[in-house]
Amino acid sequence: MSVHKEIKKITTHTLLKMKAAGEKISMITAYDFSFARLFDEAGIDVVLVGDSASNVMAGHETTVPITLEQMIYHAQCVVRGINRSLVVVDMPFGSYQSNSDVALASAIRIMKESGAHSIKLEGGEEVVESIRRIVSAGIPVMGHLGLTPQSIYKFGTYNVRAKEEAEAAKLKKDALLLEEAGSYAIVLEKIPASLAQEVSRSLTIPTIGIGAGAGCDGQVLVMHDMLGINNTFKPRFLRQYLNLQEQIHAAVTQYISDVKSGDFPSEKESY
């Protein structure tokens, strides 16, 4: 009789327990089945179907153009590759900002049509009512404060946020409001490490940082940046673990050369 080892799935509750135990949370973005499966098998805690798909998959300059339908498609692909990780889907720009009715309808569509486990949305006080409604419908919500890329046209820059006292005070207040509204975690993007640590300590829910220092309860990176598929984006906070751009270029040029020279396919590679 074969012993089937049960896979312990990561849930929103797992993340709360990890924070309480002081265990750091690992999170990475994915947009398709193949990479999702690789990351899940490697043991990543959380897979984020990021609206960064707008940049890295669709070639847009910002995250603004990607649609709800496109995000659902990417989420469906990712979910099929997951056995264990928690899957979070970004609600794209325009799918929740107008009012809480629209926000709830969008969140329900993502959950029903993709099979993902939770949604993420950007903003503080202005989205609290939407978070309450989404959570009360039984959908877990991850928040996102600091640099909120969907508001890039408002900021006009991707620079570090909340360096000034007023913005830092608002961020601290927003974090508590998001927790109170029922969020189970908050991404903190590009804010001073000391502020991120202070916010993380003030909350019972975990924080996940990107360019927010080591004081957060977890970290997230975009897969294309971390794997070196995209070598043009080199912010200070990024640690590149591979240089796939170079390796892929070398492999493809070798393949082209082998085809042109008649070296590929060999007799062994033919039927």
C-alpha cells in the first residue's frame, strides 16, 4: 500500500501563525501554469498573480492597462499549477476604485472564475469600505500600501514613498485601518525600512515587503526581476538570483546555429 503524504496547504491562517511564530513568509509573482508549478514545488509560501503582468507579460509601460478579464486568465493558468501555495490575485486598476459595489463584483468574479484563494488591492482609507464588503462576502483581502503602482500618474515617479512625516503618519494609520477592516496581510512597497518595521510591529497581521527592508514579516519579488529574465530593471531592493536573459540568449543562438549548420537534429534525434 503506497503511503500518500498529505500536502499541507498554505492558508491565510497559516500566514498569521507564521507571523506569530516569527517565521518569515516567502512570496513571488507568477502568471502562467509552468512557472506556478515550479515555484509551488520549490516550496514558496505565496504566489501573487501580479498586475505586473501588464509590464512583464503584455509589454505595457505601467500596470494601468491590464483588464479584469486578463487578470482572471492569468490567475486561472496559475491556479492549475498549484498544490500547496496560497494564490493571491491583484485586482487591476479600474476594477475596484469607483465604489464598493464594483469592487465586490470584481472580487467575486476573480474568485469564482479563477479558483484563486484571495485578492489584493491597493490603497488605504479610501478602499476600506470595499475591503469590509469583500471580506464580509467571505473573500480574503491582502492590502498594499506605500508605492502603489496603479497610482503612478498621481505620484509621477516610482521613488520611495512616505519619507516625509505626513505621508508616514497616514501610512501608519492606513495600515491599522486595513487590519481593522479585515485584511489578512499587507504588502509594503518602497518605504523606509524603519517605517516598515514600525508598521509591522504595530499589526497582528503579517506585512510583506518589497523594497521595505528586513523588518517586514515576509518578502515578495517579481519573478522576471529575480530570475534575471528582465535585466533592464535594477532597483536597489532587487537581488537577482539568476541571469536567465544571458542563458536564454546563449541557448537560442546555439540552437539557431545548430539548425543552420545541419547539426540539429542528429541521427539520434530522428526517427
